[in-house]
Amino acid sequence: MKENSGFGLSKRLFKFHPERFYLLRDAVSWDAALGHLRACANDVQEGHRLMGVSEFMHHVALAENMAAVPTHEQGDFTMSRIANVFSEEFGEQANGLETLLASWQAEGKHLFDLSPISAMFAASTTKACHMPLAGLQFPFTDCYLHWGAHLKIPTGMPGRYIDGCYVRCEKNEEGGGRSFGFGFTSSFPSDDAWEERSLMGNVVMDAEGFFFCYSRDNGNSDETVNSFARGVMNCEGASRGVTQRWGNYVEAALAMAANCLYYLAWDGRDIEDTFDEKAPRRLVDQARSAKATEARRGASKLNALGFRVIKLCGRKLSQKIGMVSGSKEMPAHWRRGHLHIVRFGPRWSQKKVMWRDGLLVNKHKGEPTDRRLYLAEPVAA
């Protein structure tokens, strides 16, 4: 790995995947491969032009009979393990991750940090599974939703949890409707020695924690998050390896993404553009200067240190009700009585409206600080 000004902040930089992606690949060999592929992009005869950078590096290592990782890592990162990342078993996940990251960059680098209130969503993922897919609203064509590893949405890998996802939505040119995809990312173990690992080793780790699913919205009101998840695992395009690795976890991940999108579409959402709390205060104040030149200079310095503008969600609400940062536990609170749509029958094709009484949640944690945490509105059947 080459010297990086953000290494002193490395643990912080692992919070958001877009930052983690670049830190893991901050190496001279990555830059060289990237430069080669950019040069090949204008040559239609060049077979490498459709490859991802990491895929190209793996291809070169095989062609030149070179080891992809140093000798001391070959026990952990065997040839078969590395090959699986770039094979059909993983559905070109490494290349797909690079493609999503590039699209996220090109569309404005919109990053939503929902971790202050994501514990509120975790308790309602079951409900989200039955919500109509057509009802999802997307704030931008591309964005990244971060809810945090503290929710411990499993991946099947020890110490790693699904912590967020890239979301992409666009209108179909033919046939109408929308196409959207979710690219889920996974945290690294808290004690992971990534700084001591080779570039290819880190690429493999990152790719193994990535899963992508795609759907078209053609106005089918019966399609739910749950049926979408089942369809992803049962479709012809899903290889046996993908199904085996992610089949037990994709529903919970999709439900969390849906809850985040529902929050972002809510009229009462609380979102503020800010920088990470560990960013130098002097530079943050400079980036917020009323003078355009000063603001650009401050933002540029923060970017050089690895700090980027994030859209922080729910900070005021989390402080008001006493939520603990980095915890999935909710404080004592009142849930108001409300009407709720319940889906039932074959393929959840029928629905009815039921009343749910109000109740005090987590009573054992003391008195609630706010009697109006949930203001559920009546819903139409």
C-alpha cells in the first residue's frame, strides 16, 4: 500500500463504503492498472476494455504466471478463492462493485448516513417485507445508504455485517416503468489488519462482502419487497454460489434498504449536509464559509483528508429520544395506536386494514422522554 494522508484516520474511514473502497485500493499497482484500462477504452479491439480494474490485475497475474498475493497470504487467499471472486459463482461481483461506485461518483456522490436512527428501522423490517415495491421512491438516480454494522444484519461471514447499499434507479427507455438495483456492502471485522494486507487480498475481502440484485418495476402492485427477494434467489440469472451465500440474508437487507428509502421520502425527514464529527472543526467552518472561494478551499482540504459531505439523517430525533450512537437498542418510548395494512392470502394478494393499540415499548429502560415518537398516520386500503 502506498503512503496515504488518511492512514491516521483509517478506522474512521471504514465507516462508509465509498471511502473504504478507495482506501483499500490506495496502491501504485491499482493506479497503473486503472491507467491502462482508461487507455484501452478507446480501442474497440482491446479485450480488456470491459474488465474491472481488479479483474484486469487478476488476468495479468494469471497470464504472467505470477502470484496474485504475497507468499505469507497464500494460505488465506488461495488461487481458488481469488478465482471465485471473478467467476460466475460470484456473478462478477468485483466488477459490479466498481461499476456501481463509478456510477455513484458520476451522479453526484450522494451519501446518506442513517445510522443515528437505523435502530428504529431494524424493528420494522418484517413489515417492510410486505410493502409494495412500486411504492419505493428514490431521492437521486444514484446514492449510497449507510445504516451501520451495529445492526448486525448477517452475511454468513464471521465479524462482518451488511452495513449499507448503493441504490440506482432509472426510467426504462422501452416499455415504461423503472429499473432499479441494490448493491449491498459489508463491514470488515473490527480487528481486521487491512493495512498489513496486500491490494488483491483487500479487493477479495471487499468483493466477498458485496451482493447485487436488480429488478424492473412495471407497475405490478402485487410485487412486494419479500417477493422481490424470493425472485432474486430463484431467477435463472442467480448462480448456485450466489444463492448459497446470500439466500438467507437478502430479504433482511432489502427490507432495511426499503425502510431507509421510505424515511427519505417522508415529509418529516430530518436531513442535514455536514461532515463527519471527527473532521477538523476549523476546516469544516471554512467549508461552510459564505465566501465561495473560502468554502471551496475548505472542502478541498477536507476531501484530501478523506472527509466528504454526508447527508446526516435523524440526528435531532435520535438526541431527543436518547438513542445511543452505534447501538441497535431503542430507549423506552410510546408507540401510538394506528391503522395498519395487513397483507394475506396466496402470494400476499389480499389486504385488510387493522387497528393496533398504542403501547409502551422497552418499559424496563425507564420513563419515555417523548410520548410522540411514532405519529402513525391513517392509511388507505
